[in-house]
Amino acid sequence: MDYDKKWATKVLFAEFQRYLIIGGIAFVVDFTTLFLLTSIFHIHYLYSAAIGFVLGLTCNYVLSIGWVFSSRNVRNRYVEYGVFALIGVIGLGLNELAIWLLTAGSGFHYTLSKIGATVIVFFWNFSCRKFLLFR
């Protein structure tokens, strides 16, 4: 493996580690919102999940552009956030589908379903954002 490939692999791994930390912070925002809105305010878990997801997405964007990714493909921040959000909206669809399937379909508690959905959506989001926005 030549030097450039080693360097690129090292950068990708460092970005993945930072994204994992940021993803953890965004997950806490997302999950806490889901739990509070559903358990305390008695809002349906799918609505709570959507609201939490949007708050987590915004947290993720702000922290990602400041710390996670070393380079950006899109210079216009509005366009960049639009693509970031579009990837997130697709992630939201995956999130809602997984939570619904695991909760309504398989009988898991909505909080366990959320954890399963998060794993799927995490890899979707990182892969798309890395290769479309932050090469």
C-alpha cells in the first residue's frame, strides 16, 4: 500500500471515529427527545421519533462540519445542509420503518427498536455524507 492510500485510510478512520462520537451525542439528543415526548407527554412514538431525529440531525450537522470531516465538496452551506438533510430524511425514513417494524411488527419496546434503527441509520448517514459531501 502506497503512502497516499495509507494516509487516506488513516484520515477515513479518524473521521469515522469522530463521527461515532458526534453520532453518540446526536443519539442522546434524539433518544432523549423520543423518550420524553412519548413517556412524559404521551405523544405517539413515531411522531416523537421524527421530532427527535430532526433535532439529532441538526446537532449532527453543526458538529460534523466543525469537527468530523476534513474537507468539503460543496462550498455553498445552504446547498450542503440541503444535501445533508436529504440524506437525513432518507435516514429518517429508514429510522421510522425500522422502529415501526421492530415495535409494531415484532413486539419490541420502542426504545429497543430505536437502538436497532440507530445502528442501521448510522452507517447509512456516514457513508452517504462522507462520499457525497465530505471527500
